[in-house]
Amino acid sequence: MIDLALHPAIAVAATKACFEATGRVRLQPFLRDTDAAQLHAHLRERDDWRQVVNSGDKVFELDRATRAAMTPAQHAALDAAVDAGAREGFQHRYESLRLPDGDAPPTPGEDRLAAFPRWLSHGPACDLLRAVTGAEFAFADGQATAYAPGDFLTGHDDAVAGKRRVAAYVLGLTPVWRVEWGGLLLFHRERDDVAGVLPGYNSLDLFAVPQLHSVSRVTPSAPFRRYAITGWLRSR
């Protein structure tokens, strides 16, 4: 049984009204306080993060040992390639931990992080997300993400053929952050109009798909990684 629980202070009616009006909403707090603290601690303790970097449609994964063994010239070449990709096309760089889809069966000894998408896909959490979005989604998928200085995600709308994504979510697990450190979740509303939210803690940003958005580059002054669990609510 998954030991996670919603925070009792969630106002469902107001949350639903905001989502209907704008296509996005932030629920904060979202989890029981102890659950958020334990998930954040778990992410900080993990050492099996893999940096994911795309080159066009191809995605490459580099574990921390591989990156530590790279020469300064190799790091500089990778940085240059990533920056070049971001000038005109879709580009991203951040660390990730893949999680089982919410419709997958539980595995022996799984932790709360691995179980999180399945928890969103059943019971009170599923009922809440369906009530807010108005979508009878089938399950949630997910990954944990960590953005270090230099990491970012350029604009995209999450509309991928065959994925049947009805909404996206970002569970913020970053206790301390300043707007000057970057890492903002930005919504591109018009050509010259952008709305953004600060990385949050125990906050669930929920937004309809498709919707153009990005994550701004984390600056060198950020003393912490930007931790979150992200994914999509998907229909059959």
C-alpha cells in the first residue's frame, strides 16, 4: 500500500474554477507535509541521476560517473552543442530518474518515489485531478527531475502523437528558491506575453495540454538543484 496522502487544506471548488478559467492552476500545499519532506530528502540522496540531453529528435543519457570522467574539452563541446540547439530549435538538459507508469503493477520493495505515478492514478488523488481538470484520464506517468546551473527546457506544448496527454503536472520539491536563480516554469501566452511561476515546494502545477511552456535556464548563482516530479495525465 502506498503511504502517501493529500494535504487536507486543498480547496477543490476554487482550484477547479481557476483551471477552467485559465487552463492551469497551482495547488499548494498538495501532499501531507511529511510526505513532501521525505520525497525531497529522497531526491537529494539519490546518486543514480542521469543527465538527459537531446540532439534533434535523439535523446542521450549520461550518468554522473560518465560526466565526471569527461575532460574539460568534452564538457565545453557538450555545452556548445546544447547552446547551439537552443538558439532556434527544441533543446533541453536536466537530470532525470524514470518512474513506472501509473497503470503498472507495484514491484516488491518500491519506494514512494517509484509509486508516485500510480498513487496519482488511483483513489483520492485521481478523484481530485479528475474533478479539477474535468478529464477522465486513465493513468499518470512521471519522472523525477533535477535542474542544476546551466540546465533548461525550451518551448514546447507536450502534444505528442499517440501519447494522449490531457494535462501535465509538476510537483515542486524545492524548499528554497529565488526568482533570480532562474528555473521558472514559463507559459507563453502571446508573442510578447509570458507568465511564470517560481519553483515551489509541496506545490502541484497542473495545466492543460497542449499549452506552450518552457523552463528558464538555471543561473550559476543557484546553490541548490531545482527538484520536481513531472509527468502527464493520459487517456487510453
